[in-house]
Amino acid sequence: MKITGITAQTHNPDRINIMMDGTYKLSLTIRQVVEHGLKIGMELDDAAIDTLTQDSLFGKIYMQAFAWSLMRPRATHELDDYLYKKTRPHLVKRRSGEVVNRDGIAVEIANRVRDELIAKGYVSDESFARFWIEHRKQKSGLSLRKLRAELAAKRIDTSIVNTLLEESDRSESTELQKVIARKYGRYSDPMKLKQYLARQGFSYQDIAEGISEYEESIR
């Protein structure tokens, strides 16, 4: 087939429509067009067209995943889950209102997108963990045990969590005081307050010392 047209998309000038033998064939990013050295009049065999088709799909999925990753810091396991869903068959509603079944993308495409986002630092377990530690219930308080458990559930390596917690200004005592200040007046029974704090991941020794410290501060 012969390339007969190379034009920028109206709604997305960074993406280029490729016409072959007078009809639209696929779209690529400007970078991909340059990398492949595409020009009007170039003849392409089936293997070359297949490569361009795969690159076209990669570019589309990559930009979707890139935009998703910028919404907030993401852990690699979140990216894996996001891309896994892309590989599964799913229903798509067309502009006409018709709902059709669409095949998922190839695993190879998903892996390419994953590798690219991680290599460029757009998805990073360390960045995600730092964001989580700095913002998770920062005002209301959260035990470091629960914080660790949440990050473990996000499959963040323990060594990363340990390092970031050492660098953080969050400590068990300061987090405990935040929770006590928020909950102290809601419990008339001191034992129930202690039980609540224990369920939040604080140790009984820290709880006893923390309550005494708080009561001393409000006298």
C-alpha cells in the first residue's frame, strides 16, 4: 500500500492521520511519524503496516494511561490493574448510541505502556508512597501501623515505606494526639476510648501515655 496523505487531526494536532491508497488507515503521534520516516508516496508492505498498526494502538493506550497517571500519584500495582482491564473484552457505546463488544488490547501492548510509564517516572511506588504518607489523614491522624498496612495492601515494598517514614515528620505520638483530640469528647467511658484507639492500630502503652498527655494539656 502507498501513503497518500499525512494530516494532523483537527481535535488533536499532536496526532497524525495516515491515508493509504486514498483512504484513512491509522493515526500516529508526530514522534512516531518521524521515527518511522513516513512520507507521502512511500510504499509499505504488510509487515510494515502491521508494525504501524501496533504503534498506533500503543500510542492511543499510552496517552490514556498517561492522563490517568497524572490525576494523582499511582502505584505500579494500580497501573497493572488499569492495564489488565484494557486487555479484557468490554462494551463500548458509540456516538450513535449503539453498544458493541470490543476486544481488549494485546498483553504486549499493555506491557509496552507499563514499561514506558515506569521508565519515565510517571508511575512510581516511591512517589505514590510519599504522597500517601504526606496526605493520608494528615489532619485527623492515623497510626503508623495502619499506614504501613495500607501501603502493604498497595503492594509497596517495605524498604520503601521504612525509608519514607523515617524521613517523614509523622510519628506515632503525634498521630495519636490528633486522634485523641478528635475523639476524646465523644467517649464518656475511658475504656471505650482506649478500645477504639487500639482498633486504630495504636499500642496500649502508647494509648495510656497519650491520653494522660492529652488530659494534662487541657487542664
